[in-house]
Amino acid sequence: MPDSSVDDLKTAARHRVWDALQSENAAPPDVHGHIPSFFGAEQAADRLAELDVWRSASVLKSNPDTAQLPVRIAALNGGKLLYMAVPKLATLEPFYRLDPADLDAPIETVATSSGAARLAEKIGVDRMQPVDLIVCGSVAVNRAGVRVGKGAGYSDIEVALLAEAGLIGPATTIVTTVHDLQVVDDDLPETEHDFSIDVIVTPSEVITCGPPRRPAGIIVDHLGTSQLDNIPVLGTFTDGRR
């Protein structure tokens, strides 16, 4: 299990950012406990879409949070195949497959978490194509690419699942779109199961981070009982490794 002192440091970093976003009116109310739905998300998505790494990507994986909705809309409008995580990875097939060539509903609808749940096909990693670009949400991130999420660990598990299945590798770029206030100067804690960010995109800036750090796959010792019990797909990878 991860060190509790690391968890405490991550929790403190989250609350500093959540408090800053609220005090500066940079996000809607009640961001605490969530990937912040920050003001300027559309501008960050536009800035991301100008990058070569975006233009060259054919297959994307994104988180389902509202903060990255403009990114998902831009991907589908750009003809890219998009995989979106099922919230809380709550089904044995933990990703939605969104192919703009096959969509029967407006992109702005199907790209939402609720729209994908109603309209998109769920698939497992065995039916996914290799991923060129991962877009994730963050609560805090520093310029070295150390990222802190909301604390549930879903993004780390998603990346580990893709790595375990051979769907991502050294050539896969991981990007986060955040408000400028979410980019912190502090050192942030990270563990063996954490992945690093390659590129941070804010409404005003693109930041290229340090050398990539990725888990090679699922680290069973870092999974909690609740995760093992409530994320069905983990059984596929962890049988015999508990």
C-alpha cells in the first residue's frame, strides 16, 4: 500500500489548489473533491489542438470529467478515435469507444459522461487500438510533470491497464489541461504507481515537462481492497498476483 505520509502531502496539495481556484473565482463553486471544471477550459483545448502531438494523434484516451469536455469534442470534430474511461471504471469493459464515423448523436452530447453512458459502446482493453495520446484531468501539477489527481486513483489505474495491455509505450504522450492556478511551483509527491505528465496546457501556456515516468503495469501491492472489489477489470490482471 502507498505510504500514508505521501497521501497526506497529496491531500494538502489538492486543498491548496481547490482553495485558490475558489478564492480567485477561476472555477464554478464546489470544486473540492473533483477534477476542477475550470474557467478557460475551451481556450486550453484550443491551445492543445495547435500542437504537433495533437495533430499527429489518431487515437486518444481521455478522462470523463467536464474539464476535458472541450478536448473530447475537439478530438471527435477532428475525426479522431476517442476512448473515454467509464466513470469509476465500474464495468468489466471500462472504456467507451467513440468513433466520429459511427456516431448517430451530436458530438457535443455523446462526448459528455452522461451522453457516452447512453449512446456509446463499452469495450475492454482487448478490443482497443494502441493509443497515441492520453489526455487526463488533474487537480495539481508541477513543471516537472508530477501530477496529483482527486485522490481516487482511477487515472493511474487506467494508464496502468493500458501499459499492461501493451496499448501505450514510450511514444505515447500524456497531456493534462488545467487552469494556470493548478500549475504549482512546489515539489509534489509521487509513487511508483503514479504516471508523469509530458505536456501541460493551460489557457495561456504550454509547458513541456521532464523525462516521462510510467508504471509498467498494474502494481497489485498498491491497490486497496475497495479498488480490487469495485473495479471489475482488475481481476483480469491481478488473479494470481494478490
